[in-house]
Amino acid sequence: MNLKQLSELLGLSQTTVSRALNGYPEVNEATRERVLQAVKETGYRPNKAAQRLATGKAGSIGLVMPTAPGHQSDVHFGEFLAGLGEEAVRHDFHFVIMPADPDDEVAALRRLAISGNVDALFVAYMRGHDPRLPMLKSLSMPYVVHGRSFGAEPDYPYLDIDNEGAFYDATRLLLQLGHTRFALMNGPTHLDFAIRRRNGVISALAERGLTLEEDCVSHALMTDEQGLLAMERFLQLPQRPTAILCSSTVMALGAIRAVNQAGLRLGEDISLIAHDDVLPLLKPESFSVPLTTTRSSLRAAGARIAQRLIGTVKQAGPFPEQELWKTELIVRASTGPAPQSHEA
Amino acid sequence: MNLKQLSELLGLSQTTVSRALNGYPEVNEATRERVLQAVKETGYRPNKAAQRLATGKAGSIGLVMPTAPGHQSDVHFGEFLAGLGEEAVRHDFHFVIMPADPDDEVAALRRLAISGNVDALFVAYMRGHDPRLPMLKSLSMPYVVHGRSFGAEPDYPYLDIDNEGAFYDATRLLLQLGHTRFALMNGPTHLDFAIRRRNGVISALAERGLTLEEDCVSHALMTDEQGLLAMERFLQLPQRPTAILCSSTVMALGAIRAVNQAGLRLGEDISLIAHDDVLPLLKPESFSVPLTTTRSSLRAAGARIAQRLIGTVKQAGPFPEQELWKTELIVRASTGPAPQSHEA
DNA sequence: AATGGCATCCAAAGCGCTTTCAAATATGTA
DNA sequence: TACATATTTGAAAGCGCTTTGGATGCCATT
């Protein structure tokens, strides 16, 4: 069933039917009713490709999913997508996901943009000096970046959380509790949030004249396993750190196992603060020692970005170009005063 | 830059350029070279919407993502998507994801299909007597189902793992180890895999004249938290089970915490076998007590489904309509002989 | 020189929709 | 009644591509 058939069935022109469906005012209410009724009966749906071709709008937002054989998928990706989806479903938008090799992201993004399949782009996993930024700017298609690109002029539309502030605050809390030996379990080096979190820690420490030793920093994929490995390494250090900052609750999972295996008590021998993206599968409050966290909902960020993107496409009023969300610092049982005992 | 401009630039007709690009034989090799060169220089990309309209093929596979405010996102979804993506990227296919309220899935799927935006559909989270199946059959669009629908005639294209066999085998192993009191931590009741896994357990038990008590079964979302709760319940039972079957390693995580908190030892007081979807973030072999699992890679399943779907769209040879993958039973330290001591 | 075959190329139609411009009808005003 | 003005509808062009059904020119054959 297409427009032509539908209009013939109704004895109307395609024009009128199209107008009736798209809410134009110049069509008689009675006719509109008739059309709507017929749509219901026949189950007619406009062909999106044709609409896209005719209007230039497709009701879809595009994103590139980094993937390759052997490339680790990321819990955070799914959670973020859920947020985007939650908002998109309200506006009858959908996503076009282009899977791409992580090395090919710039090109993939460009292909997606000029394919004519999407109205707007969403970009994540930002890096320092991210090469996608100049490309996006040259594209004349709306986009919003999740995160920021360290080192680049912040003149692009983004939504980010205050990673530096979060880890600064967390570090300060641990300092106030008397800790002096810190370690950081971070995400992959090149990612923007990792850079900022690290800076947050460093600057809080600097205020007390402390530094973050190289061997007290780990950069790795944010998995359970890597958390275990990193923590094991920290615990074997001659000057074992007592305060750990961790970029993900998933990673914290493994880290805590390492603590337990070493016979140490979380919140007493070792204090740990992790960043919590509010993943439904992992609630820091129900850890056996509830986790102190810096919190910010990834899903909410996804929903907000979708809102901005869709709003822009629909020309629904101006949106702030840059948003920086504060995180919450939630104190639970995994942090406590620095142990006094076997000091060096 | 569109076809018309490109062809004018080359002094050729749109026809010829189009043919050159799509590998038709009736174009002079020299001309083809010239066209390809021009494409490289201008960065021309065909408009996908127009291609779609003209050919009826869009190079995309559609799927519905269940989502709603408050709806829990699912790690497994992301992992599966990664598998689909891994294969799709090879063929320059992309996904169109339509987010939809879980209550609206049938309608959403239909909308997606007749939107003319996709060439094939992928469907997951199958339930018993799934209402989407009759709809899909009436659609004349290729599709592949991940999982099966219990109770429905198995005459639709699917890829499933042998859930019943997996849990049957796992249960048998525990029986052989002398266990007699079993519990099952399963996914949501209505889902097909949950039904089959349960059946697997029941039939293995039946062979020894045992039954699975109602209070030894939990159906819940497969999260860490639910795992904890379910296990706590099991441990308070007067006849505490010693053998636990668990539908997910994520859930096992919480379950194990409950075991530890109760002061019990995994692999000695309590034996546990979990199903492992091979999530990169959670490796059963690196649990503090390595987990015995039934294993089948979700990601591999995604890739295979993408392969079948894309192959069908491209008319590349016949694919098996139904595939049932065996799972592996991998014995690690979380299973051991049934404790002899305080028997009832 | 006339014919047929082959290799290349092109004009134009068509995919299903939106939208411009114009026509037809209905309504109001003098 | 005659005219201007809304209101409602339609014909047709166009979005950017593919593809059908010729053209055109060139060569080998008769």
C-alpha cells in the first residue's frame, strides 16, 4: 500500500492525503478524518526512504559503533544507547548504527553523514585532540558529542560530566581522611575522561604537596579482570597505596576481589572510590562493602543528548551548546580513615 | 555532490556512472577507472535513501530495542550487537534500531518492516508463544530469530543455543557429584530460554526421581542484585540447596557474594554452575573461585545471525533455516562433591 | 558496399513521497 | 448580481538513484 493507492482508494489526490497525514491546516477536517480512518483500516505507512528523499529529513540519528573481531564490547555503550532510545521513542526517531573498525572511525562517521541516511550525529568515546571534531565541524550536520576532547577548543556542542571535578572531590575526601598514598585505576590513556580524571587527582594531591607516582596509575579497559590485575599490582608495591580511585564500578569489582584475596579489608586497610555510571546490573550500594562513588547517570546523559539532537533537527527551540554535569559524591562504607599502623 | 553533478563533471551520463560504480560489465574499463578516480577526488557518496527507493534494498538490518524509562538495559544486548556489528561492517551494512516500549514490540516491529528502511529483521528476547512470530511470517521480509519460541511450531528461521541440553548436562554433573538439593536462578519467566533451562533441570532431576521445589526457583532480571537476593532466599531455606544452577554470570556475581556473606565456601558447601555468554567484562575463569559454566558466545551468535541475514538479502546461497548450537560445559572450581555433614 | 554482432553509451521512466503553483469551490461584501 | 476573498483540492515537478530499451560507432563477414 502506497500513497497513490491510498489516494485512489479515497478518491483524493496524493497531495491532499499527504497533507492530511502531515497535519497541514489547509485540509478540511472531515477529509482529514476520512484519511486517518483509511490509514487505520489499510495499515498504510509512508515509505521512509521516499520521505527522506523528498524532505531531506529522515527522523533518525546516526552513530558509529566501534567494533571489530576481538574488540571488547562495552557495557557502557548499551546503557548509553538505552538512554538515547528512551528519548527517541517519544519522537518516533530511530538510530542508524554504523559498525566500524575503531581505526576507521573518522571515515565511517563521514560515510554515515553523507549517506543521506541520518539527520544528526552522535559521537562518543572522545579522545584528546580527537580527529573527528574537525571533520564534524566541516559537515554542516547537527551533532552532539558525549564527553569532550582534551586539548581542542571547546567550541563544539557537547554534553560532558565534570570528570576532573569528580576525581578532585573524591581525592580531597580521601586526603581529609588522612590518606597519603594514592593510586588510580583509570580507563585507556587516550580517552578524554581518563585524562581529566587523572588531572583531578593530581591537582587535589598537589594542593597537599603530594604527587601521583607513575607505578600507582593503571590505564586499562574497564573490565572486571583488568581491575583485578591492576589492584594486585598496587598491593605488591613496597609503599602500598591505601587510597584507590577507580574509573568504573565494573573495574572496582575485580579490584575488590584482589583486596579480599590479599586478606585486606575494604574501607579499613584500603579505601576505594569508584565512578558510578549507574549501570543497572551493578549497584554500588549492594556491594558487600557498599561503595563510595562519584555518580552520574550515563543513561540520563544519553536521553539528554537525544533530546538535544532531536530538538535541533525538529528546530524546536535553542538548546545550550555546552553542558557540563556535576557528579555526586556519595559516601558509603568503602572509604574510611587512613590506617595508622605499619607506616614506612 | 550527487550523481548528476558527478556525471556532468565527467562528461558522462548518469547511467554510465551508476553502472561503473555498481560493477556492471558493459562499461569500458578505462571509463570505469576515470569514474572511480573522480569519486575518490570528489568524495562522492551515493545517497542511500535514493538508492533504497530505486532498488528496494537499503543495506540495513532492522531491530527493535526494548526500552522505556525505568526499563533495565541489558548487558547482553550490547554484546550481541557487537557480534552483529562485527559481521555487518564487512558488508557495509548498518542497523536501524527502533527503540520501543516493551509492550509495543509487535507494532514497532511492523512499523519498522513497512517503513521501507530495512531489508531484514532481527528479533530477540523470544518468549513462549511469541506474538511476533505470526506477524513476521505474514511480512514477506527475511528475518532471523535469536532463540526460539516455546510452544510455537519451529518452522521459522532461528539460531538458538541448546538451553535445555546445557542445563540438563549441568544438572547431571551435579547429580553425579552427589547433590540432591537443587536450586535454579533463572531469567524472567516468560522468556523462552528460561523455560527451556528450567525444563533441562527438571528432566535431569526426574531421571533420579528428584523434583525441583517451587521455592528453589527464582525468576528475575539477570542482574548482580537479583542474584544476591535470590541466593539469600535459598540459603535461608530449611532444607538449604547445595547445588545451584544460574542463568547468567552477572547474576552469579551477586549469588557468590551472598554465599560468602553467609560464611559458606563456594565449591565446597555450595556448588554453582552458571551460564556464560562470554561477556568480556566478566570472565568466569578469573572469579576468586573460578566458575563452572555452560558456555556459548553471545557475540558469535550475533555474528552468525548477521551473516545469515545479510547473505539472504544479498541472495548469497542458501543458509540453514534452523541452527541449534551446543553449549560447552566447562568445569572449574565452583563445583565439588555434595557436602556430607549436617544432613537432614 | 551491405550486413550483423559487439562493445559502449545515453535518454527517460520510475521508485514513493513532499511541495509549489494553480484551479475550483465556497463564502463574504458591496 | 458581481466581485473579492477564503477555503479546499489537484497536477506536476522534483528529491537522487537504478534500470529498461534503445542509440551509436566500430569491426569482422559476406
